[in-house]
Amino acid sequence: MKETALVIMAAGIGSRYGKGIKQLEKVGPSEELIMDYSVQDALEAGFNKVVFIIRKDIEQEFHECIGWRMAQKTKVEYVFQELDALPVGFTNAYGRTKPWGTGQAVLAVKDKVDMPFCVINADDFYGREPFVALHDYLVKDHEVKDGVQPICMAGYRMENTLSDKGGVTRGICSIDAAGRLTGIDETKNIIKTPEGAAVQEKDGSLRPLAPGLTVSMNMWGFQNSFISLLEEGFKEFLEKLPAGDTDSEYLLPIYVDQLISEGRAFVEVIPTTENWFGVTYHEDKDLVVSEIRKLVAAGVYKDNLYA
């Protein structure tokens, strides 16, 4: 069977989270992190290795919290998302300190991934079902015809992905009758209300969202040939960046959306009924701990993943 890799993006700063490194919050009964559960689910689904994308300033703490024990289970590699990791001819001319975004983060795995791979966020709990479905898609033969990339994505129900503690950003998906993605609308400040999901506008007003929407939670499946397209897209992003702009980000879903509109990729949306939870806000941690304990009590996970 074809080998596959799990790529975990763990370099984000988490500006809404507050004090501490949210990717390294201990939420399990034996001090497991959210990504411990993601890796457990991925390995059971059939993935063969894990690549962590981290920042150099959290390298030591990352190894102490998770790296040493993860190596007991599978092959583990590390890459760094760095501000100066730019294509030839480009420099960080304006002293940018903010990361370049998820698209640039994934470029860091270029020399570590020569197989189909799944990309996830470190601080999101995805549930077991989508790992199985994405792995099953990735191990099949998908020929890149006429340069058109075959991509897959886990599609979550909007109502299963909201936080009780504040607004979240979600990629609201448009999907055709064949189950393929036709576009993603990155929508900020989506909140949970008694009537359902709504966007809270800058003036405080609420714009209700239709029930039953599908959203992306940044869980993607790519062929390794996608990396070269991602490099090309990053150069285009940098060329178009206005002088002095230190905030714009090269985001994975926005670039995938561009490829779809240009006819250079298609995305199979794999629906899941799993409930997402994560630590967007510091106040989310208690809920995550509670949800993990429910899953342990139900026998989905052991009370110590490494025992």
C-alpha cells in the first residue's frame, strides 16, 4: 500500500489565545495534547509518518512536551516555518514579524514529504472518521492530468465547529452536485447564537448564516506534486504584495480556491459528522478537557495513549 504522511502545522502564534502556547496545552487525562489524539487517529487510519511544522523559539519546549514520546509510535520529523524562508530574489524588506501564513508553512515540508500527505492544525481536534476517509482517498492512484491537481478536504458541518467563547474564522464551502468544492469564502467572526451561526459585523450587528453549511477546518489531502504549485503561488503572492504590507498572509485555503477558479485543481469534499473542538481562546480549554474525558469514558481513547 502507498505510504502517506501526516503534516501538523504547529507554528502559529495564536493571537486570540492569550498567555501560553496553545498547541502545547495539556488536555488529556495523562497530560496529552490535542495533537496526541490526532496522531493516534492518523496512525490507526494507516498514515506512516508525522512531520511537525514548528517555530525555532518553541523547539525545545515542543520536544519536551510531545516529541520524545511521539517517536515511540512512528517516524517523526521536524521543519521550521521561518520568516526568511523566501524564494530567490525576495527578502523580508519591511521587517515583518508575523508568520507568512499556512501556505508558506506547508512549503517547509518540501524535502521531508515525497508521498501523499494530509495537513492539519495542531490545536484542532478532528475526530477519527475524517482521518480514515482522507487516508483511503490518498492511497488510491490519482493521476495529475493536464496539470490538474487532485485534492481532498474534510467537510465539517458549520454547527459542529463553533466556539462558545467568541468569534471564529471558517472557510464556508460551496459544493457542486458531484461533491466537489467550487469555492471557499473565508469568513471571520462567526459566532454561535440561540438561532444558529451568524457573522458579527464590525458595527455589532448580526448576519445570520444558513443552517447546514459545510466548512473547511484546514484538513486537506494533497499529492506530493502539490508542493511545486504551492511554491509557484507563493512567488505570485509576494510579487503582488503592496510595499510596506507586513500583515497579509499566504493562506492555504485561499490558494486552493484560486487553483479551482483557474481550473488547475479539483477538490473532493469528504463530509464528516464529527464534532470539532479546539483552543481558539484560552477559555476553550475547559471544554476541550471535558470533551476528551467523555471520549475516554466512552472507550474511544485509552486514559493514557502511551501506556
